Amino acid sequence: MKFLSTLSRHLPLLSLFIRFFFFGGVLKANGVLLSYTVEQLHSNNAAVAWAYTIQCAVAYLAAPLGTYMLQFFSVRQLGILGGFLTGLGYVCSGIYLDSVWQLYIYQAISGLGFSMWTLPQCMYIQANFERLYSSVFAVGAGFIFVGVAVLPLTLQWLIREYGQAGGKLCFGALLWNCILGGVLLRPTSKSRRLLKDYSYDHIDESEKHFIDRYSLCFSSMIRHPKYTVLVAFVLVQTYVYSSWAIYLVTFGEARGLSRQKAVYLSTVAGVGGMVGSGIGHILFHLQRMNVYTGCLLPSIVTGVTLGCSILSKDFLILSVLNFWTGLSLGLQYAGWLGMIPILVCNFHLAAAYSSSSVTEGFVYQLGGLSSGLIQDYYGSPEMVFAVCSLVSMLVTPISLVWIFDQPAIRQCYDNGDERR
């Protein structure tokens, strides 16, 4: 019985890993579809790349809606609904796609599916694995890059075997495995008390700081300055990741590689991301995750490797460089996910998840659209990588204004439940 109880308690972790696997992999897989879709719709790179980043943008921008819907549905019900919508967008795209506007709608449907369980799942893990939160998300980030390694190859194989329409149909059906992730989100006594524990309903409106009354989810950024700097870092990292993910296959082909070898670059990068996430887990375990190990050094490595990539046409060299790019991005992702509870008090935790999701959503759109415009204007994905290299270096001045330490969390309000 004790074994079954332990197994039941840890099954939601499998749900988290399933979501990370598919969410991380679909953006990279969309890069496989990019050139196919531009030709099919007789469109341009900016419009199509923007469409394929709308999925991630909606997943983050609509994430606060998932938290609101917890008042009416259980975490499990939201997960099942979200899993269904995630695959539905690709299935519809495989059945009928005649304009870029339809692609926008289909990708938004898929993104809405991911949004249904983004924040609820974060809060669920926080409630049930409170002291292991950072380590859980560091390990979970590794599954993002498992998806990066596997899903582009899978989609390329499906298109080769069944054609573009059939491949997208099968890929959408594959994404319906996210429904299983929703089923695994079994509500517990802690998760049922989740909204109550963090709602601070006992605090009268007149007792709240005026910022908390009028600035919605962005109060967390104003009241916790170090978290604001973390958000600035996330904006830079998200832009670089979205542009790199969408254009890596196109970049490989521009460097003279076959499409198959270009897709292999994604697999190598995914393996690097898994290694980086593992390093992040170790750093959290050793209490060595900070602005230098999780932000500054990985960003410099990303900038250097992306810059060096445009100088080589050799598959082996490009593979090594993209391995290191994936490693540094994996370490960054594991780092900032795990740092949120370290930098924000109990009261502002849900607001922090919401504000980080909203800002990420906007930058995902910016990454896809601006990189597409650069590609259309210069006719060169190498220029997209050059811009990403320069943007990645912006983390250096951001890091200089963030002297990272881990003091006891300043609780803005007392609810009798100190996390540390």
C-alpha cells in the first residue's frame, strides 16, 4: 500500500514531463514544416514563422485563463481538455489548410490547449513538491529537449511516409497523448487547497499595498526587483530560443546540408539541452545555481556558438556548436524556472507565474515575426543567427545589475505559511 501511495503521489510528475516533452518539441518540429508551408501557401517567411510561434505565444498569454478556470474545473479536467486541443490544431491543419489565416487559427487552438494546464500544473507541483520544486523543474526542462531531439525527426519521417497532410494528421494524433498527461493530474488534498492557500482572502483590500490592488499580475515584478531582472533575462532567452528553434533546419539547408542532416542538427541540439538541464539539476542540488551559472555564462556560450555557426559549413562542426547551444539553453531554462520560488514571496507567486507567462508569450511572437522579417529582407537565415548571437550577449549587462544571493524570502503578507 505504501508503494502504491508513493506511486500515486509521483504520477503527476509524469504529467509534467509529458507536457514538457511535447511543448518543447513542437516548436522545433514547426521548423521542419516552415519551408513546406511557405511553398504550399505561397506566402513569406515572416507570416509563416509568426504563425508557428503563435502556438507558444498563446500557450503563455492565455495561461492565466487556466488558473482562473480552476475555480470551475479540476486540474485533471483542464489537463484532458488541453490535451485534446493541443492535437486538434495539427489535425485540422492536415485536413484542410488553404491560407495563412487558417494556420494562425489552427496554431492558436493548439497553443490554447497547452495554456489550459501551464499555470495550474506549475501551482500543482508547487503545492505537492514544495521543497523539491526547483529540482523537479530542472529535471522537467530536460524533457523539453528530449522533445527537441525526437519530435522534428518524427515529423520529418511522417511527412516522408505519408505526405505533408498525412504527416500533420499523424503528428496531431501523436500530440493527443497529452490527454494522458491530463488524466495523470490526480487532485490531492493539497492541490484542492491550492487557490485558498495562495489567495490570502483573509487580507482586507484596504490592507493591501496599492500596487497589489491595481497592477494585476505585474505586481510581482514591481514588489520584487530581482524577479524583474529575471524576467528581463527570460525575455532575451525566449527571443533567442524561438528564433533558433524555428530557423535551425532552414539554417542547416542554407549551409549546404541535406534536409535530413539539417533535421539531425535539432536532434544533436536536443541532446545538448538534456545535458544542460541535468547540469541545472545538479547545480540546484548543490545550491550553486545563481546568476553566473544559470544566466551569464550560458548566455555568453550561446552567443559565441551561434556566431561561430555562421562561419562553418561542415556538418560535424555545426553539430558540435549546436550541441553547446542546446546545452546552454537547457541550463538557462532549468535555471529560471527553478528560480521563481526563490525570488518571490507566497502572495506574489501566482502573479509571478502569470507575468512571466504573459511576457514570454509576447516575445515568442516577436521572435518568430522579426526573424521572419530578417529572413525575407536579407534572404539569409545566417543573418537570423547573427542577430540572435548579438541579442544573447545582452544578458551580460542585465547580469551586472543583478547581484544574486538567496536571502530569506521577504513575505509581503503573513498567511502563516512560510516556505523557507
